[in-house]
Amino acid sequence: MSTPETSAAGRPAIDLVEIARMRRLLEETPRQDLLRIFSQRELDDAARGRDAARLAARFAAKEACLKLFPRETALGELEAGDFEILSEGYGAPRVNCTARAADAMARHWMADIALSLSHDGTHATAMAIGQPRRLAAPTAGKFIYYCLPVRRRVVLANLRRAFGATLDDHQIVALAQAFYGHLARSLAEFVGNLMPWARRPAVRVENVAAALDAYKLGRGVLVLAGHFGNWEVALPAAMEKFPQWRGRFHVLRRPLPLYLERLVVRRMRNSGLGVLPKRGSLETILRRLAARDAVVFIMDQHAGGRDGVLVDFFGAPAWTFRSLALIAIRTGAPVVPAALWRERDGCHVLRFEQALPTVESGGAEQTVAANTRLYNAALERIILRHPEQWIWMHRRWKPH
């Protein structure tokens, strides 16, 4: 087992800014360039940009936040504009992060960033401290972990491979127990949802604009998803909110045992979803894309033979299905990542992300590998936000 690295969570980062320097910056920098550093809300919050001392303190806070992520900052993955420093109603500072910063926090197992700001006549100072994320395993998860340990060795091995450099063994076990709790709750939702009298689960759909922007390209949409959340229950309920999309979304999936498959397929089709088998559906997928429909791919990392390409997944090579990349390259259809998770109150959230670019990298095989790695990286970002809701029971990194 790898030894956990020293986490940025809990360690303070400090920055000092000269107020006179900030005053010169405000006087000499064009507004469009200034808005790359400060948001409009930050400028308004600091007396419409005229209070150099308050803006200096905010800039120091941004720099302190960047120091919590030295690798991402050095690679240019994070900038000062990724951290918006605002004041609560009672004056306490808080951080509002962009998606890039939120992903970096998830990678470093941070729940939030606490700030302390001050300034005197000449200098402004800020301190940022990453607040560690904590997982509370439900009782059901602990019971299954100890008494019904379905594939527990595989679950622990996968979690250690993915998070062994960040979490200690006690945290890995807690995460495994939280996963089993999610699994138990998902099974209960699944069985209950098959009953004729079942109430529809609460589902919130976010960032629909990302899917609509991709749809406007006129090439159909490939939706990149994973074994995350509870798709069988939440996706049909989400689709019922958009009757104009009936018959335009199709899920590529492996069948369940015969009786369950009939119930699941009937539920999906009643909600307006199409169902396509994973094997032998290439021509059907191409026809659906030509008709400007959307096809949902549940991405897997245990491909074999000619179906797979070896690319990184959580820092280790995994044989990942190449089919999504091949279809995206052939058709030009945009690939839109989609995350689905359950909130603590039981509400499911379906969120679309911005379409991923299709990249070219040398020959055909290199291009397929580069795009498949891009898809795995998108899944990593999604998983890191709610790691207990990923299906860790499969051997993602098994040898070819």
C-alpha cells in the first residue's frame, strides 16, 4: 500500500501584498485585463474598485489559495481568477471557486477553504487553510462491509489504487463503507421504483445549456457517463421533465437478467428513453446520431482484446473501451460528460458538463488513445466529487 502524501488540507498558506502596488495596478490596467483577476462582484464589493486596500487583501487571498495547489498552479491549470473572494452578510470572507478550482479541491480531498484577511496602511495579508473532507459511513454501509462483504477485496484494492497517495487506510475503509451504504440505498431505490405504485424520485437537472450547445452543432450528441449514482432510477425520472426530448435519448447498456431487464426497459421506454444493447449496435448508433439524437455511453475500464486501449485512469493504465472515441472521431459528434449523484436529502442531480474537444495526436491509434484518456480524465473529475457513489466492485485495472 502506498504511503499517503502530505495533504494541503489543514496547512496554512499565507501571502502579503503591498497596497501601493495594487493602487498602481488599478490605475494602469485596462478594465478587461483587470476582470481576468477580479470578478465584477469583487470590484463592486470593494467600493466599485476604488478601495485598493480591500482589493489588495483579496488578491493576497487569491495568491494564498493558489499556494495550496502548487502543482496545478505551476502547470497553469489554476489562476487567480479561479478563486472569487466575497464577503458574507456579516463581513466574513468566503471563497467561491470555478469548476477548475473545485476539481483541484476534490483531488486534494478538501471540502472548503477558510480565509483570514487583514490590511494596514501599507500592506494586506491573507491566510488560506484547506478544510479536509470527511466521509460519514452510514450504518447500513458498515453492516455490509463487515457482515456481507461483497467483493470487499476488490473494492479496497481499487480504492487504494485510486486514493492510496492521499488517504490513509482508515480513510480508505471509511470510503469503502460509504460505498456499500450507497449501494444498499441504490438497490432499495431500484426495487422500489419497479413497483407500479412507486412515487417518482426527486431529480434536479443542471447545466442543460451544455447539452443544448452541443446539440446545436447538428451532429447528434454522445453523452459520456459512468457507473455512478443511480442511473436506472434517476435518468428516467429526469427525462420525464423534458417531454420535448422523448425518443431522442438512447442509453447504451448491458442487459440485466431477463425478468429485471423487461421491467427496466419498460420503465425507460415509458419515460421516453431508447435502449440499445452494447454489442452489435454500431449502425444503430450512427443512424441515431445522423438523426441528431443523443446516445448515452456508460464508460467501462475493463475492455479486452481489440475493444480496449491502454490509457491512464486514476494514475494507472487501464484497458478502456475505445468505441466512444472511434464514433466521436468518425462522426464529429460532440462528447458531453454527464454526472449523476444523490444528495444527502435523497434528491438526485443530473448535471451536464461542457463538451470535450476531439484531439488529434499523430496516427489513428494515438488519436483514439488521446481522446479515450480525455474521457477517463473527465470521469475522474466526476468521481472525485462524490467518490462513494462510483461502483468500485469491478476490476477496473485487471491485466489484458
